[in-house]
Amino acid sequence: MKLAFVAAVSIATASCTHRIERKVSPQLKTVDNEAPFLKMHLADGSLYILHDWYLNESTRKVLGSGALYRPDRSVAATGSFAVSMDLVALYETNTIVTSPGISALAVITGLSLAATALCIANPKACFGSCPTFYARSDDDRLVLQAEGFSDSIAPALERNDIDALWQTTGRGGTTTIVMTNEAYETHVVKQVDLLAVPRAGGRVLATPDRLWRARSLASPLDCRADEGSCLPTLAATDGNERRSTTDGKDLAARETIELSFPPSSGRAGIVISARQSLVTTFLLYQGLAYLGTKATAWLAGIDANARAAGAALERLVGGIDVQLESGGTWRTVGHVYETGPIATDVHLVVLPEHARGERVRLVLQRGGWRIDGIALATLDGEVQPIRVAPTRIRGTLGTEYAGNRMPATTFPIVTLPGDRYQLVYELPPGEDYELFLDSRGYYLEWMRKEWLGDENVFAALRMFADPAGMLRALAPAYKRVEPEMEQIFWRSRYAHP
């Protein structure tokens, strides 16, 4: 897939009068049947690329010569193939055509070259993300509100991810979510459902495995961190984030935020609105760079032992620990962790019975988090959501579905850089709903050429065998690029919504 992208960029920069016309569809008859090459995306993420291809309608098989690629895009087999159409999720063709829109193409090419230049200058800051989701806010702006399954960088790591659409009130009728691929990656999206819960005059909050209704949210009375008072920044979830910088000697170094709240009545919970900084992005890219030419084989072969080793590194990088004071001693009562620097999510830590949360301390990685707001919730109890699947999907592939029963070929949706979809849902009438996005899938990070110069299998092994040592060893390198990381990251997006 990356070779195809590089070829497309080369053609675009060599001549502004030609362009690649890409057609993707779940139906073979709607792509370019004269195209010399055909790509067939299978439901499991595998890919056939065939030339001299043709359809045998009597057997419903596509025949041709070429290669079969595994989900990690390593070659599984080459030769002649007869592929059953029942196995194919998407067909894709790419054809060079004369473009009348020369000026528009020049703008697109210029943006791509600018993003490429930024990535070359700082390869570990180049934009990357899982699927990004936009929804209309209550003031009718299309707002980035979620990123799906951020930890799922390989098929073996596929999982569900639930994110709050905190800025959107769901109302009975049609609701549209926009899903984009804005990075140099392949996304395999297997599910995007909405979870809707009637607000009943309050808000609804999520722990990793439950939803709770809150009748009230109280801002902190006081907030103290290394910089002094942090109350003006963290009193509300309003886009004004509290940030810090990393320790130049150890990326695992911690900091604390101490808060006080008014007394609550009933079961209480701490609400944290936050996203990660770019430390974990840097570490992921550095790890892939160390693996170099062996990265795809390693990702394809992830097993339980590799996941356990990765979890040890994750624990050291750390989430946000919520602590309460008891008898002069602080003890941890909950934990927040979610990978991803793109979208702020709203997390709930339910406090133990009878704890009122009047004094709370957060312990977190120094420079590792962008915290938008903190509150104390008074909880009314657990609630069960209404699950709503999309009724229509429109976008890069055209209209895949419009009916009452979801066909098996609608998901998975395999997206490439620049792809964009509108997912349309119908919510039951008569209520104001809290909405959560429940997405499932995995993504495949494209290797950047600039990373390959760092290939060092011993350093890659050390990230798993001695993660604490590597976080100290890499701290100075991150500190050097930290001031410009965020600007380069956002400016190097492949595509905007």
C-alpha cells in the first residue's frame, strides 16, 4: 500500500496534468473494469493485488495473477489466483487520468509536500492516528470528539473502544457522525455503534466497563500543582488544557495535582477530561524505527508474551492515578488510561462507598497529559444504554447501505489516507441522550523511510526487557524535540475533515 502511495505522489509531482483516479466499492461492477490492476480487500484485512484479471460470472470468482498480502502487508503468496467474490469486502482500482482541475491538484500536492517536509525534519512527530470521529456540537459546529481503538496497532490487538461525545446532545431523530482517516495508515473498521442513555436532567459518565448517571458535577474549590494554582484551567471542560513538560532525564518521572471539592451527598466519582501528550506517539514511532525492516513481521506475530512486555512499558509511562487521603496517607483508589493524543475523552473514577472526595490527589506522568477539566460527580447509579447501529453510510465508497438490515459486506470498512465517511443513525424520539461511540477494529501504521535509519534490533529488545532504562535513555531525545512536537504533528496531517 505504501508503494502505491509513493508512486501516486511521484506521478503528481512529475506532472500537474495527470492524477490517480481511485475507485473503491463493495461491488465489482462499479469500479474501473478496464484498470490494469485490481485490489481486493478481504474481511480479515488481507489484500490481493492482481493484474490480467477477469471475472468468471458462472463461478463468481475473480481470476488473475499477482500477490496475496497478509494484514500486515507482508507477502503470503504469489502466482495465479481464483478468488471467490463472497470473500471480498472491497474492490479497488487506481487509474491514471488527465485532470482538468490542475489548480486544485497543485494545492493538494503542495499540502502533501509540506507535510512530507515536516515529517522529514522531525520523523517522530509526523501525524498519526486511528480513525477520527467528528460530531455536531450543541452550538452546531463539526467538532473532533473521538479517536477509535488507539491501542489496536495490529490485528491481534483488535478491541472495542468507547468514547464520550461530550459536546453533543443526542435528540430523537437523525444523528450523523463523520469518520476520517487523516494519517499515513490503513484502518480496518469493524463496528461503529452509538450508545445512547437518557440524561434525565443530569449527565452520563463512563468507566472502562460501565455507564453511570450523575445528577450533578461540582468544580474544584482549589487546585495546586508545580506551577501553583491550576484552578482557572481545570475548573471546566472548555478546551483550555493544563499542560506540563517532561523530565529531561526520565520519561517515567511523575508529578502531582492536589484538589479540594465541596462535600458531596451520595456515591461520588472523580471526572477527568484529558488526552495524552505526544510522548506515547514518540515511543511508538521510535520502537517501530528500532524494528525497522522487521516491524511488519513483528506486528503480525504479536502474542501474549509480547503484549505482556508492552504492558510493562505502558505501566511505566503511566496513566492518571486517583488518590484519597486517609489518616495522613494517600492511597490509590482508581486509575485512568487511554492511548491517544488526538481527542479529549471524559473518564469517570468511581470512589469507594462513603468516600466524599473532599480532598483528592492525581499522580501522573510529567508532561504526559493534556488535562481539560476535573470535577466531582454525585452519582445516581449504573445505567444501561440503547445500542444504535448506523442505518446509512456514505463516503469514499459511495452509498454502501440504506435499509433496515445491515448486510455483512458493510463492515469491515478498510480506509486509506484521505478517506471520509458519514455514518447516519436514528435515535428514538422523546429524550435528550448522552452519546458514546463504540468502535472496534485495528490499524496498520505505515513505515516512514526516515525511520529505517534507526534500525537497531538490540534497542528494540531493550524497550521490552528494560523499559525503565529506555525511558531514561530516550528522555533527552524527546526533550530536544518537545517544544515543536505538537505543531509539527498537527501540521503534518495527510488530510483534514
